[in-house]
Amino acid sequence: VAASKNVGFSPEQPTLDAEVAVPLFNFERTRVELGSYLRATYHDAFDTMQLSEHQGLFTPTDIANRFEIGVTALADTDDTWSEWKISRREDKDSLSVVKEDKEIIVGMKRQDATAQQVEGLFAHEVLRHALTAINGSKIDEKLGSGLPNYLDFEEGAGVLNEYALSGRVKDELIDRYTDIALALGLTSGGQKVPRSKLLQ
């Protein structure tokens, strides 16, 4: 996304001169700053997980074990974390958080992961979804399970946490958010344009 230093984008001016175009959002700087913040703030959890000590890829069992270690370390500074549990589900192939049950689910059918990916997954599931539930419930128990329509923002913020630590975003997420941005951001005669028309 780019904007002119002199004028904004308008239908009368469909292109921008590359010499005056500047990025509106610096993703790399945001990734580095957020990653530094998460590592500094939650260093006890990351240190005790000892991800860099592990040889090879992390199996789903390894991931669940490291998540338990990280959550236990978080409980040392906030006792609320002691109410949370890590569940291993043989029928699942992904990670998820069930806020009402204070449960972080690790699907035993999920793919193996690198240390950097596990760090990102911990930041996504634990430091975004579970932490949001904890912080919300400290204000009001209803906030512990989220406000109506909260999930879109919550998932986007979780992906940003994961990106900040792993340095990568899965291709399917890039496609999904690109589709959403294109569908919402481009119009023709005041109407939203479906992806099929954008590709023509």
C-alpha cells in the first residue's frame, strides 16, 4: 500500500509516481519491534521452554510438552495461568484455545514444527488467545470469552504475534487476508468487487 506525499489516491489519479510513494505500514519494523517486546516481556516462559536446545523438529507431543513448561513459567508471575491446561487431542490436527474451559488444545495429528515455529505458535495461542481471555476475565467474567464478533480481530492479532516470532506467515493465511483486503478495499462504481472480477 502506498500513498503520495502530496495528494491521496482518487479515481481521477489511479496511479502514483514511484518517486513520491511511501509505504503506509512497515511490516518488517513492526515484526521486529513486536518480536522484541514479546521476547523481553515473556522471557521467563521462552527461556524455560528451551526451544533452541531441541534437536530436529518438534512433534505434536514435543509442542504440548513445551507449551506446558511455558504456561507453568507464566504461572510463576500470574497465578491465573495455573488454572489453564494443555490438552492433547488425537482427533485434531491443529492448535486452538477453548477460553471457557481454560484449555489450550494441541492436535496430535498436526505437522511437526521447527523451534522458531513453536515459538510463534506459543505467541499466537498462549500469548494472544489465552492471555486475552485471562486479561478480559480480570475485568469481567463475560470478557473472558470475548465480545460479539471479536474473533476476526483476535485471530489477526494472533497471526501477527506468530509472524513477529517465527518470521513467516503460512501461504493460506496470506491468500485469505489478501482476498479480504482486495474484496473490501477495491470498489467499482461504489460496489465491492469479488475476487473473480479482480483477477479478470
